[in-house]
Amino acid sequence: MLTMNVSRPSGLLLKSGFRLALCPRPVATSAVMCKGEERVVRKDIRDNPSNHPYRSDWQSGQYYDPRNFRSEFLKPKRIKYDYEDIECRLGTWFDPENIGWSTWQFKRPFDWNESPLRDEQKEPGPEDKNWHDKPVHIFHPFTKVLEGEKQGLLLTKSKWMQKEGDNGTLPQHITDLGNNITIPDHEERVREAILYAHEHDTQDPMVSRNQSAQYMLSQLLFMCSTVTGQYPELLDRRVVDGMDVTANWHRGEDLIQTKGKIGTMMLSKSPLPPFASPDNIAETADHELESIFPVARIIDLQPANIYTTEDHTGFLDGYSFPHMHTLFLLNIDRAARRRHMTVKMMMFAHANCLARARKLYGDTEMDLPEPITAQGVAMEDGVFHFLVYQLNTTKLREDGGVKNMVWLDCDNRLYNYMYLMDHAANVWPLKKRKRWVKHNKKRLEVGLLEYNPDVLKKFVGMYMNGVASGNQ
Amino acid sequence: MAALIQNMRPYLVVGKSCSFTWPPNVLARTCMTSPKALPSAETGQEKRPLYPPVVPSLTSNSEAAKKYKQELIRQKIASLPSPKDKITALLQQNRKAHMLYALGRRYNVHAYQQWVTRTTVVKQLPESVTDVPVDDRFEQVKSQVMDLILQERHYMKRNDNKWREPYRFGVVFTKELARLLTTAVSDGVPHLATANIIHGAKVEYCWPHTEYWCQLLDQPDIQILTHHPLPQYCPMDSAASINGEVPVYEWSPRHLAIFERTRKRTIFPGFKIESPIQCGHTQFRVISKGMSREKFHQDLRKDKTGDQLELRIMGSAVMGLFGWTAAQAFYIGFTWYQDLHYPITSQVVLTDGRFFTFGCYQLNTLSLQQEDNPRRNVLFFQESQPLYDDIQDGQVVGFNDDVLRTLLQVLGNRTEPLQTEWGPEPVPFNPPTRFNYHLGDTQENLFFKKMYAPHLRKDLSSERVVRKLKNFKDNRLGKNIGSGVTDIYQLESNPSVRKFKGED
């Protein structure tokens, strides 16, 4: 401690009679040693707060990196006292209010604009070659849209066919396919797969959601593919992860782009047959899109000024599986609700179809002679949402005319898995954590499993679509 | 049961001194038998030995006593009913173990890996794999695989560096390939139709080697599990396993950058013990995480370490498969002290994306800590061959049919339900007791009881000991009657002595 004992003066006694005091704290360079009766005014850095990020603390000599400690600098710090009244003659540094390590200081808040250490982080501006003054609104895979399905329908200019209440139904021939085709031992296998997905893959008491979802999907796909012997056209399918898809379209005055890498996609050599007859297509011209006034259509889409207007299907020309068949979305890495997942499916299915249409028919906006179709399955912890999308027109700029079609079947619960938690087994929180959250990970036993086989039938129907007709 | 084992915690490693000894009553308690173990009247007719068996004392710290205690504990563990109890009992202690990983990065680390797992390597795949009939639709599968290669290398838009890393490419390609092949082949091959394909589950296994413990931590990229196990490649006592050469590495693994950690040891083959599917069939491993072929070929001219790549692949096959099969053996019920009586087999495909290496492993023995164990584990290994040479103008150049054929044979290797008994024979635990609390009070019994359960001394004596109370104070009378009272006796023993109240 700095309070030194007068009766036992410390420090070196110099020949000239001065006592050179030894201070464990580094002395600011502005201290002036004086002789005799002069008082020393020792300027401390605490008096003159500067924007220089010098950490004036007992352990001084260390520098903060303002980028890491921004909040520290924004807090007001008070200067406690000036270092005056220091009597050099006695060779003591008298510190009347030395209270040790925790002194409060007022400092001016740190000003980013005047700090010499601040990085020059300039975003690329109009000098970039891809700069456009008009921003594009990007729908990326992590977008969570405010209005849900309504906004998705607006953005893709589609009509929700066969909508009954909140959930819809799938087109008839998919459900027929599902009812007619059976996979051997499917109930047992699905049950085992569900239990395995929740229990068995790791040594931890609980399997993480990502892992169980991925396992579930891979097992379902594998199960469906065991029927390849009867339907050898199933070999003409390819399942791919991480397809990078981009598509741009104008919607009114706004340019909308769907871009990003989505989950698992199944591609096939032959395109899916259309789901609606030309009469139904012509009927949609009378349908009015539901507006979400006063909210704009492009809400929650990320605006960007630097972009290119290329469309890309995710693979180059000449690939042998050019048609998108089904998109599988999982509830991985970010919790997504039904409205987010359905919109994502819709937008990416639309983007795929649009990119394919542009490749086939060019960039001009037109009503397509042959509609292009795609499917999507979203899985959210055992709840399945099915989507069937049909692209009829690329005239997306105006609101009137023929619409695209969407069939959505939401909230199909495949299983209800419940387990008893051991309440007494709360894990004590680690002291390292800021928030002392207790995670109860002890489970007592495998609980109920209410299995709904209809959902699996729909899944099988979607998988088999395009390969077998419903009559078999 | 677990508490009992905990009371007799073993200290197995030679060279560690223990300054702690169990109090004799605790040891004696663990040797007490239950009343059910009483010899019945019929068997009591046989001649009973006069003296108890001569075994080392449980209370001493001599070498013989330590070994005896070890043996008792091992018998106790072997008599536990389920494999899960055995694993829990064996792995209770945190012990210093050398952490091993499947891919070693030192020169000739494969020799150490073979020594530590006691594996011989045969440079040929076994006949049971090469004799597997290849599917009729080989041409179709071949065109599919070529499409897949083109897709991954040529057609897919994978712009960012993350997707172009060799490891990521290898993993993606292997997953797609496995998916494709299991889909295409699954109807002719019944074991794959009901198989589980698992991505990214960890495999951990610990075992005692002669002077230290090892713990393997491993994460194969894809595991295929089936309901029934694969048949054996060669008989357990065949020439390969008994006379095969195992390189010897007697130095400390510290020299190979293998470090000891005090870590809770684990045995986990990638699935929990309650899982319905328990037999491992094939592993797919992507090796480009640690090794890159181009770098090796660059070093070839400098350091003459040209064969290290192949040897390292072989070493990682050895370690990965050993850990996997041995952990499966533990789940069946065998332990390091209860050896296998039928071999456990599995297969591995190591790949780079372009080069494929196949291995078939047969686990013959689990007890590696005995030096006189004649059996060795065997790895049948085929060196790496490229699947294709290059891609030019959207065409695959130099496609190798043999590699694809071997791959289909490996995947199509059929599993059979086990003919022999599943699991080790149950072992009863009969410790030789020094005394039996519930037997009659013969002279020797009394002597031992007094020695080992001194708190029962007063109960066991043949005479009724009557203790006179010295100073009896009657509260009712309000005065100290004095020591002349002779008719007040205490017949119960001292209540402050702690008695053994539990069940035997």
C-alpha cells in the first residue's frame, strides 16, 4: 500500500539529503521533482482524461482495445482527486484517501470519431462496380417475415389453392399416391427412427435438435428409397446438400432477390407433372391477392445496393439432374416457426422454378406455356409442413393476370414425444456464466409416442410423385 | 452393488504406492455372505474342511494381497448381470490415460498403433469380401457414380472457400456416395435395408495396456449399423492371429506426442446401449482432414517419407476399427478381464474424395494387458487406389472399375445372425470367506469373528457378560444410592458402539 509510515521512512536516502521515494505505481511523466519547500503537483493521468485508451488503473501500463471494451468507455467515470499536497521533503508520498484498488473515476465518454485507434471501416460505396442506386430486397434463408404466408403469396404472386381455414390440403393425386404405396415395415421403422433420433446418438443425456432433425430426415429418405427395387425410376433422383440458388424478379416497383444456400434438395432427371389444368390456371386471373396494408410487401427483406441480377439454379448447364423435385427444410441452427418455414419454402421453390423458366424461355416476362412445378417439405421437431408450388407466369411486375399456385398443408404432427423430466436433477450453474441458467437435462424414461401414420403417407406421396401414378 | 464395488476400489497400476488401507471390518463386510449362501442340510453332509482356505489377507498391502483383491473385484464385476452395470463399475475411477486419436502425426506412428492394439496387418482383403457377388446393375451404378463425381467437381456452384476445402469436399462426396450406394444397392442386400446410417457420432474406448491406460477418442464420418453382425474372416486360432507379427514399441508414448490426461474414461461405440441396432458394419472415414496427398508428394523427394501416407491411413484404420469393435464387445458383455470367445468384425472405407482404401478388421481379443496372450487382432488392408484420374471437358477420365467393385462388395458383405451364444457366460461370485457370520459358532469362527468384527465381540462370546453399573442414580429416590448395589445389571452391550446394521 502506498501509505507509508512516517516513523519508518522508506526510500533511498541520497547524498544530497533527499529521499528518493519508491512507489510501486508508475509515476506519470508529468511529475516534477522539486527542491525544498516547493510543493509537488503531480499530474496524474486521471486528472486529464484523454481519448487515448490508456487504462489508468493500479495495474497501469496496459492498454485497452476500445473495440473490445466499448461499454467501459461509455460509462461515466469520475476523477476522485488531484495529486497535490505531496511533500517531497519528507520523501513520502502522502495519499490521504488511499483506498486501494477500486477507485472511482469519471472520464469523458469515449468518442469513436476522434479516437486515433479506430479502424477506418468504410463500407464500399458507389465506387463499387455493382452499385445500383435502387436497392434490391434480398430474401435469404435466415429471413423471418412479419406477415407469414400472406406476405409470401404477395411476393411470389400466388394463390393458395384449396385453403381450408388455417391449413390447406395437398392436391388429390399426392394423397392418393401416399395411400397406395406402402413401404415395408414402415411403422416399426419410423418408430425406431424417432426413438433413436431422440435418444441414442450421443453420450449426453439429450440429443441436440440439429442432430435429431438431421437423423430423422436421413432415415425417412432412406426408408423411402428402399422401394427402389419396385420403382427403378427412383434411381433417377439425386439428393444434394447446400445448393446455392439465386433468382431476381420485379414486384411492382421493387426488385426482389431470393438468394442463399438452403437445406437438402432432391433433384430429378425428369420434371414434375403440373398439378392444375389450364382451366384452373385461367381461373386464377380473377383472384385478388390479399394485401397486407399498411405493411409494405418488402418488409423484413434485407436491402442491398450492391448486387448482380443474375439468376442461378445452383448448378451449371449440362447437369444430368436439372429439375428440382423437393426441397427439405429442417429446423436447424435457428428456431423457426411455421410461418417462417412455409414462406422460406415458398420463396425458394419459386426461385428455383423461376431460374429454370428463365433458362428455358429467356428473360422476358410471359405466361409460361408449360407450368413448372416444385415441392417442399419442412420439418419442425416432428411437425411437417408440405408445400406444392406451380409457376404459371413470370409476369410478376403487375398484380393482375394469371397467378402462380401454392398448395400448403401445415401442422402435420408425426409424433408426440414426451418424457418425464427429473426435476431434482437440475444441474448447478457454472460460475463462469453470466446468466445462471439451469439446464435440466436429466430424463427419467422414454415417454409416450403418439404416432400418426397419415403424415408419413403424405411424405411418401410427395417422394413418389413423378415416378408412379396413383393408380398402381 | 455399485456401493460395494466402490468400497473396494482397485489400485491396479504397478508402481503406484497407496498409503491407504481398508479397515478390517469394512473388508470383512464385503466378504460376508448372505444367509442364502448357507450350505443346506444335504450338502452339509460332505466333509467340510477344518480350516478356511489359505488366501492372502485382505488387510495387508503385500503384492500377493493386492493381486488377490484385484481378482476379487474382477470376479465381482464379472458376476454383475448386465453389461451396462459392468461398464459403470469398471469406469468409475478417473484415471490417467494416454489420449489416442485415430490419425497420428508422427513418423512411424503406425507401429505404435499396431503395438497398442495388438494388430497384425494382412495386405489382402479376405475371401469373404472378395467373393461377394456384385450386383447385376453394376453399369447403372457406375454411371450414377460418375454423375456424382461430375456433379461435385464440375457442376455444382460451390463458390466459397469453405466448400472447396479438401476435407469438406471429401465429407460431402462421401456422404453423397454412401447415400447413393445404399439406395441403389439396398434391395438385393437385405442388411442394408434395415440399417442405420449415422453421421458424426463419436467413438470412445479405453483399455489397459501393459503399463498404462489408453483412451481412444475418434469421430468417424459415417457409420453403418446393422441388426446382425458380420461373419468372421478367419478362425480365432488361425495362423494369422497367432503367428502374426506385431511391431513392438516399448518406449513411452510421450515420445510420439501422445499425452496423459486425467479424464473420465468412456466406452461408447457411437450408439447407446439401449439402442435396438447394435452391430457395426462399415465406417466411412475421410482422411483429408489431417493429411493431404499433395503435401506428402512434395515431401517425398526431400525426406524419403513416401510410404508414410499409406502407413498412416493403415494406422488410422487400425485405431478406428479397434475402438469401434471393442466398444461393441463391451456392450455385449465382454470386458478386458472377460475375453471374447468369438471374433467381432467390421469394415472401413477410407477416402479422400478420389482415393479409396479398404480395410476389414477382426477383433479376436480384448485383453491386451497380458503379455502371454497368444491371440492378435487382424486387419485386412488394401492399399489406396484412385477411383478416377481426372475430369476433363465434363467427362470423367480413367474411371477405375475395380475400386467401385470392391466398394460394392464391402457394402454388400452380408450379415448373419449369431450362432454362438450372445455374450459371455455368467460368472457367479463366490469369494472364499474367512468366516461366515451366519454359520454356527465353532471355535475358529469365533476366533475370526473376534478378530475381524470386534464390535460384535460381546455378542459372540459364549458367556453372558454382565456388567455391573458402578454409580447408579435413581432419580425418583433423588440420591446416589452408591456402589453397594449389586442387583442392577446391564445386559445390553454398549449402545455407543456402532454395529453393523445392513444386510450381508
